[in-house]
Amino acid sequence: MFFFSPYGMLVMWNNTSELSSRSFTCGYCGSNVSSQKGFIGGDQYGGMRNPLAYIYICHACLRPTFFDYSKEQFPGSMFGNDVTDITDKDVNELYNEARRCTSAKAYTATVLCCRKLLMHIAVAKGAGENKTFAEYVDYLSEKGFVPLESKEWIDHIRKMGNEANHKIAIMNQQDAENLVYFMEILLKLVFEFPAMERKKYPAKK
């Protein structure tokens, strides 16, 4: 089986085989795996004696992960961790969308997702719709969902979102990962930790 790689090289793939074990975080399901099952891609001249790329199969979700000749992974692993007990479907989806954007190196899209996510969190916690970003930030602060020390971080999200949306500016990996990390902490404070407390100390009837 042949195909042209993104680098213009003709690559020949063999059948599924046992490969040298490779540890990686699956970009689809987020599992940390060490896989030996997959495909070797060799060049059209040396065949498998001159490997150009590899495809490893995740043994958790059975999806393929591609590694090129420079060992770069596609899709890359998502930045951040799962957050449990998010009761709002849109909030959960937006958080994971932001994480998926990091795996695709779509860092400007990540920043815009984080800005929109903050607004959805406020609505999920009782703020009305069709308000300004500043009003949603004030709501989260006034209701105690955001610690006082974190308000400058929210202002940072506002500034980054404005740059990504209204200026000729491209966000970088550090920008994106910092915001996803902050959103992960915020979601844990707003959803996961209160749910843990309720489960540990259920209200007496």
C-alpha cells in the first residue's frame, strides 16, 4: 500500500506487525499507552529497511496515531486533564474542544474557546444570556465562583481573546496551554470539587 506523505515522499506501508514498543498519550482518548501494534512506512526504494514513518494502534480505543520521520505525533496529545461532574453539556464540550485544539496546534482557536468557555460557565451558574464578557466576569466574581486572586487571570483571558479575535495576532503554544490550565482549575473549583463534597457528605434527609 502506497501513499504520498505531507512532505511529498512516496511511503509504502506493510501489514499490521509487531513494532518496537512506543509510549505515548493517545490524541483521541487521552490514554497513556505503550503500544507495539501498528504499521511501518518505508520508502519506495529501500522499503521497510528504510522506515520513514510509523502508525501505532492505541490498545484502549483502537485508533491509529501517526509518527513521522522526526517522531512528531499526529494527532498530538491533548493538553490538560479531564474534569468530572461538569453538569452543563456545552461547558464540558467547549472545554474538551479547547483541549482538542491544542492537540492540533490550533492555538489561536484554543484561546477563543477559553474565552467563550468562561461565558458559558457564568450562564451555567445562573447568569442571564446576551450579556457582555465583562458582565459575565463580574458575575463569577461577585458570586464567589472565582477566587479574588484569580481575577487578573480572567482579565488576561479577556485581553488574549480580544487580540485573537480583533487583531492580526497569532497565539502561541504557551498562551494556549496557560489558558487551558487555568480553565481546568476553574472548572474543578466550580463543578468537580463541590460534587466531591456532596458525595462525601450527602445532605441528611
